[in-house]
Amino acid sequence: MNLTKPPPVEKLDPSYADEIRRNLVRGASKARRPPKWIPVVAAACGIAIITTGVVVLSQTGDDSGAPAATTSPTPSPTATVVQVPPAQSARVSLDLGQATTSEARVEARKCLANLSTGGGNTPAKPEDADTATVRQARWIKTMARPGTTPAPRILMQTFTTANGNWFQCLGDELVRSSPTRESGMAGLNPADPVYGEWRLQQGTEAGRPLLLADYSFVTLPTVVRMELRIRWTGGASPWYGVTFSDGAGYIAASQLGAVFKRGEMEVDVRAFDTAGKQVYSDIEYG
């Protein structure tokens, strides 16, 4: 898999860029501080990343940093995203089991160290991890390097420090924090039980485009499972699923052959409660 040489990325016209920004900041009105985090693969590789309000393109042979031209491209016919019924996609678990408390504390120390050096709004020191209450710590299979053996994994955890501050970390990266666990879930209700942030990464594998989508979220305590799939012009990926507790989690999906292109891909997400009932669904990047 080659994530350092992405395929050419089509230029975006201004109206479409505005549309991307509107989709990515959906839910921001809940007055929650945006998380300070970037996916692990994105941080390590020079690939195309779509982030909130910003389009960052890294291409070989041009590191001048000059802005892309804003001239609207000539419209061309595009294929249609396949509308695969939810029940026709297989369900694949990304769960790799619970981590030990010692494993969780090692990553929590790194996470708080990054927070303290990054100027986060919630004060914390690495040593606070040693006395923190680990609320959940689960290993999750990542989608960053499909086909590798053993499967790569990352630790998703939440913990509360002795002074009551609540943190969600993905590996050694801070996803979000709040003065208390309850304040981190403010604004959620049974009709709108999930709040999250999306990231897309475009790479290649064996010369073919590879689209990676990941989603970090907080939920009502009654939500315990999240599933994610990618639909594109060639079909749909499986539903990749994770179970979680403490009202927070992380999930990812990848699809060979799919590209981030207007009208040619969509991402579906759905949530389930403790009884296995679906209580939430959404479509992004349509």
C-alpha cells in the first residue's frame, strides 16, 4: 500500500468547497470545543486529507505551497453512487478486545504529554494518567494498512483524572476532553444521540485508489455500538462495527476503488442501543 503518493485530486469549485465545509461542521452548533486530533495515518504520511473547513493536498513534484486555482472545472458526466440496502452489506467487527490497565496508562501518559505541549484548554500532566480512572480501553483494528499480518491495531480509551477532567484518546492522540464526562455529552438527546467528527484520507494500493473514512464520536450512554460503511459507484463496503462504553468511541472503514469525488461516494453511519435496536443513522459526503 502506498499512502505517500496519492492519485491526482480533482480541483474543487468554490460552491462545492462550501458544501464540504457545511457537511463537515454539521453539529458544531452544540457548542462543543472541536477535538484536537488528526488520524494516525494522516499524521505520519503526506496524503490528501479533508478536514473541517480546509482542503489540504499533498502531491509529489510540487511542494511550493501555492493555493490551488479556483476556476470552476468543465462539468463532466459522473457515475451514480450505488444505493445498496443496509441489510445487503455484511457486518464486520473491528473489536480486538479490552486492553489492560497498564496498557491504557502507557498510552494515556503519551496522550496527556501531547496535550500539555500542545496548549490544550484542559490542564493535565502526563503523571495524571497514573492515578486516573480508566473508564474504557479497547483495542480496535485499524484500516490504515489492509492486508498486513498481524492486523494493525490502535487503543481507544476514555479516562477521568483525579480532578474530574474527562479525556478520550486514540493511541497517543487526544480526541476530545471536557471538565466532566457529563459536560462532554451536553446537547445529546434521544432524537439526536450521536455527535462526531469525520476525516477522509485518499491513498493508493497496488496502483488503485483507496479511500479511508474514520469517525470519532460521543453518544448517549444507551448507545453501545456504531457501524460505518462506504458506498461508491461500484457498490458498498461491509458495515465495519465497534462496541464501546462510556459514551465515546472511534470507527473506520476503507474501500479499494472508491475516491473522494463529488457524487461518486457516500459514507453511512448507524448506531445501536443496549437492546440492539438501531437508534440513529446518517449519510455524509453525499
